[in-house]
Amino acid sequence: MLKSLHIGRYVGDPKDLRALAEFLQAIGFETVAGEDGRSAILSAPLGLLSLNSLAKEYPAEVRERLKDVNRLLVIEVTNPDAVFEIATKRKFKLLADATNPKTGERSFSLELPGEIVITIHGKPDEPVKAVEGNLNATGKRFAIVVSRFNAFITERLLQGALDALRRSGAAESDVVVLRVPGSFEIPGVARTLAETKKYDAIVCVGCLLRGDTAHYDVIVNEVTRGIGQSAQETGVPHAFGVLTCDTLEQAIDRAGLKMGNKGFEAAMAAVEMANLKKGVRAQGSGVRKSADRRSSFAVRKGKARSTSKNNSKR
């Protein structure tokens, strides 16, 4: 009985083989075996055997190349535009490109190394409907817990966080800043603030730089665990704005230079999570009300049946 299907394609130059394998891996194939410079066995989530006629609607250049079916690959993807971008960066030759106006499916053919012709087709998945938090901080209260240790970094992160909250509509009177000696103290203070239930979200800001001992790893683990545990047990969103960097240069890059300002990003995450929590609660309230209405209707229906039976006995 049939167990599996293998389709082999042969190329003469090992460099072409590597380039071909790297492209297929980049678009989602998984390597099963090989990678020895002589072969590469790749797998896809679903394998199909396709039998086709060489239709006239194919461009002449594609039809000419498809006469040698041993050089043809046909792949269905969920993101043809992304695959096209990958192929463009690798400067593969485009042989054909078309989009079906009715279905929105895109199909394009490329010439890959080793004179392999590949046809990519598919259409993007429909976006999944989801509940998301907006970035409006108006009327919400926030607390920022910032470490004084490595202040030349954390103060930049703090300014980024304050800027994000102001831009999102938070009033200055609704933002409280608390300073602690170091990052290790952040989780305890964040938990104390969260337990007051006065704040919609907590922004945790700090900076840890790797040293010559294991002290860095211990502190990073405890700070991460403590902030996460506080958020889970209090139900108040905590945004993680604690940098954990190997070097000072990495920290500077993340405090407003090449990598952006992680304090700003953490504050924006806090705003979104505060609104998301409100949305989830509203959804839950709607579900409960619907369930209560169904339950009330069932009770009334049961009472009506009971009354009807009693009347019929009389």
C-alpha cells in the first residue's frame, strides 16, 4: 500500500542545490535529511500528485520550459505575496505572474538555480476576527515602577514611557512614577500597586547588564518570574520594560537609538492591555447576561408547563 510520495529534482552544481534548498526552507519546507552538499530531503505539511495539461493560457516562455517536467515544482502557499518578496530578494527570474480577479488567488512562476521552474499559487488566509485593545489611555490610571540602578539608561526608558502615555491621552495626574533601588525590587512594588486596584496597568522599567558572575542570570530570572506572577495573580496587566542586555551598547540602542525606546513600547503595551482587559470583561458580561436570560426563560417555561398540568388534573 502507498506510504509516501517522493519527487526528485536533480541539479548539476552543488551551489545551485544549496541555493534551491535554502529558498525552499525560507518559504516553509522542513529539512528531513541531507544537507551534506549532495542532497536535501524536504517535507511539506501536505503532499499532492498533480496531473495537468499544458494549457495555452500559460505564457510561451513558461510552456517551453514546462516541456521538461523533471524541472517543474508546483507549491501551494497561504501567503504568495510573502514568497514573492523572498524570491525577489534572491533575484530569481520571474517567468509569469497573474491574479484571479474572482477568487483573489495569485499564481507566479520563477526560474530557480539549476534551471528548476517553480510555480507558486495560493491566496492569503482570511483575517481571523479577534478582540483587541485600542491605544486610548484617556481616563485610565497607570503606575510606572522604575529602577535607579543604571539610571543613565532607565531614565531614558522612563521618558519614553511617559511620552507614550501622553500621546495616548493619559492625563499627568493619572500617571504615578515610583523609583526603586534596582530591578530586583520592581516585582514587589508592582504587586503592591496592583493589589490596590487603583491602576489599570503597571509599567515595569529597569536595566540589567551581564557581568562576570552568575548574579545577572539570577536577577533576570527572579525579576521576570516576579513580574509575570504579579500580573497573573492580581489580574492587573504588567508591561515588561526591563532591558536584559549583554553590553552597554545594546542597552543604549534600546533606550532611544537604533532599536527604538523599549520604555515607549512597554507603555503602549500597557495601554493596549488595559483596554483589552476591559473588552474581555465586557464580552464576559454579555455572555453571562445571555446565559441568565436563557436560564430565566427555561425556568418560566418549566413553571408554565407545571401550571398547565395542574390545571388539567382539576
